[in-house]
Amino acid sequence: MRNVSTICKRELGGFFNSPMAYIFLVIFAIVNGYFFTNTFFLFGQSDLRVLFDIVPLVYLFFIPAVSMGLIARENNLGTMEIMSTMPINTYEFVLGKFLAASSLILLGLVATSIHLFTLISVGTNVDYGAIFSGYLGLALMGGTYAAIGTYASSVTENQVVAFIIGVFIVLVFFMLDKTLVFVPRSIAGFIQFLAVDYHLSNISRGVIDSRNLVYFFSMIGFFIFLAIRTLEMKRWK
Amino acid sequence: MIKVSDLSKNYGSVEAVKSISFDLLDGEIIGFLGANGAGKTTTLKMMTGYLIPTEGSVKVNDLDIIDDIHEIQKQIGYLPELNPLYTEMRVYEYLEFLATIRDISGRDFKDALARVVEQCGLRGVVHKTISDCSKGYKQRIGLAAAMIHDPKILILDEPVTGLDPNQIVEIRELIKSLGKEKLVFMSSHILQEIEATVDRIIIINKGQIVANGTSSELMSSSKGNVLLHMDVKGATKDSIEHVQAKLPSVRFVSFEETDGLQNIQFEYGKDKDPREDLFKYAVKNKWKILKMNPHTTNLEDIFRNLTMEDNADA
């Protein structure tokens, strides 16, 4: 576990040593802030629903962008060879990378809590439970996308390719929910269960069901597993 | 000690390394020589655990590269080809990062850092960002990174590529001093560099070992012909070609004439030197000798012979 945190710290340092982290955090805050405040005073509702609706859309492109360089860059620079010849397990390396991306996303999410303070100062009857579950859902969704991004980054040494693959996979899981009308009823339930939006909306409504948690954690586990396998397969080529 | 036995690696249908075997002893500096694409880097990547061999085994002090990979990696310092570095980090940050993974922290790290800074001459750049360092310094940072845990074995893939002559001499001296107590295995395609630094040379060509020994061993086992370059004036083509008939130990190789100056090349066996006879012959035929320059076979020729013959076979 110490190796995981060493890798994670180095990666976070890399984020903050380059403009990457700042660009991400600033633009993430501006986009979310714009859409949130745009309509906030029109509805006169004491919740963050607008924010919780906009963040998943922003995630679609932001998370693949944050995670595209995680492993692809190491493949490209050749530093992968240094990491692979250090006494460290592949899973520790991948987990560290995933946690670094997740931490940056969480940081972006925490920054949006500024809107919560706006809400508290002008709103009445703030439903803290719904806000908590909304954030929990977004955090889990962010983690899932980060795992997908980590996997996309492991299959190539080109960051642009990693970004495109990442956006594609993320989009598939995001869109599944919207295709339900077109699929036979017999598999509709299954497709719906795979859709990330379905689980997010459950949690956001304030229903924290173990099925939803299991879904998010298995998605994260699955894509991290794929990333580990991808890296290990390279040594056999 | 490293024992490589019947090691092979296939990339798809391409056989990059074909069943090679050799032993490396502690305290030895061994040069691993071969043309580009001969299989050097692939072999090193298998020895460090980056690639899994298709067949065969690598044993380091009786540990196996597959079963005890982390134990072996703790004992090895590796400088990969092209010296990859996290260029956005500062030099000490990078070394600290590697040291942390290798379980060196606090007081121990300070000592290790002081040691590699001293050995690799990094004093001026420790706090610099790696991308701001010159190529020579980057190479030394790579070397320092490979040595931060004071490994018993150093595996260096083309450690002096791209350095200027002064830097090459410095790195060479450093490797020599390290070789007093460590096993150093370094690859190169530049002969002079290897010849000046190592105790023993292993030559690989087309994935196979074609020579293994000290440089003097390799020289004495070679065919050992001497090529004689002569610049003369006033020689006729007939008299030049006639040499071989008069002096049987000399073989005519080539002849070229520019501005009345004849440039001739002869070849003769290392054991019998015909230069005196050749001189007498020249005087008799009214040649004016301007230059006579014997070129003994050196490692470079051996290398070329070994790697060319095989090329002709293929």
C-alpha cells in the first residue's frame, strides 16, 4: 500500500507541476458555476439539482482528459520501463494512478461546494441528506469514469488516442440508459442495470441501495483489472 | 553472479534472441556488443524482468527472474536505452521517489543522495528541474537513479550514447570505478567505448552470441591479417601487380591513382612481415615511397568480421 501512495503522490505532483490540474480545476469550476447560477435564482428551489444534472455532462469529457496521460505518457516517455523494473507490483502502479486521477476529480467536486454555501445563505429548508447523496453519487461516478480512463490510458502510448477511447467507453455507459426504447423488453432490464445514469439517479434521489454501490464498485474494479491485465500482457509480447 | 541459459525471445514470428547463454561474475565489467537490432536491448529487458522470455532462464545469485522477480529487481540497477526520465520533476524529487519505492527514506535517503550526487557529479543540479538539465547531466541523473539503492549489479543500456567526447570519458571513468565492486553489464554498438572500459566482451549478432572473451582473447583468435596502405609515385600498374609473384607472402588488394600518386593496398599474415622485401622491390622498380602504413586487425575488424559473415549467410 505504501507503493500505491508513492505512485499516487508522484502523479498528483505531476498534475500540479504542469498546467493540467489548474486548467482542469478552473474550467471545471467555471462551467459548473455558469450553468448552476444561470438558473439558480429562477427556480427558487433550495437544492443543488441543477448542479447535479450538469456535472455528469462535464465529466464526460473532463475525466477522460484528466486520465488520458496516466499510463499512456509513461508508455510514450519510456518511464514505464523504469517502473516495470522496480520492485513494485503492477496493481500497485495502476491503483496509484487511478487514485491520483480520482483525487483530482474529488478536489474539483469539493470546489463546487461553494454553491452549497450560496444555497445555505439564501435558501430555506435545505435538504442536507439529498445533497450528501447527490455528492456521493457524483463521486462514485467520477471514480468509475476515472477507472475507465485509466484503462483507456493503458492500451496506448498516445494520449489523444487514450482520450478518444476513454470518451467512447464513457459515452457508451452514459448513453445506455437512453437506448432502452430501442431494445427488446427481455434485455432492457439488464441494459438498464449496466447504465451508469440509472444508478446515479437512484443514489441522487437519496436512495443509497447496496445494488447501486455494488454496481459502481464493480465497474471500478473491472476496469482497473483490465488495465492491470493490459500492462502485464505487454511483458509477454 | 548472473547466469543466462538458453534465453530466447520471439516477437510474433521474429526471433529477436535465439537461445543465448552466458555467465557474468561479480566484480566484472562486461561489454555487450552488437549492431543495432542484434538483440542487445531485448536481452537486457529480459534480464531486468521487463520482458518475459519466450524460453530459457535468467538466474541472479540463484534467484529466478520469473519466480523471484522483485528480489532480483532489488539487487539490480538498470539504466534503460534512451534514458527515460520524469522530466517535470526536480532531480532530488525524482531520486527521492525512486528511493521511497525501494524502501529508502529519512536518514538513509540523505546518505544515498549524498553518495550518488558525489559519484555522478550532480552537485550543481540537484534542485533543478530535470528538463532544464543538459543531455550529459540527464545521463548522469539516469545513472544516479539506477544507483540510488547501491545495487550489486548494474545493467546499463548504451550508457554513453549521445554524449560529447569529454562526457564519454567521464562516464567511462565512473563506470570503471563502479566496476571495482559491482558487476557491470553494459551494452553498446560503439567499440572504442567498450574496449576502453570492460574486462570482457560478449558480441551478439542476429540474436546469437558470436564471441565471448577478453579483448586480447578475441584478437588472438581472429584471422589476424595486416592491411598495408602505401602511397607511392612512379609505379607502373604492371610492377604493382607483379609484386604477388615476387613476394608470395604479400597479397595485392587494391590500386588507385590520383594526380600521379598511386594508392596501393596489400595484405599479409601477422606472423611474417614482408615490408623490408617490399621496400627493396620498390627501389628496384624505381617507386618513390611516400607512405607505408600497416593497419593491424583490431577489435573493430573482428566485430565487423563476426557481424558481416553472418549477414552474408542470411
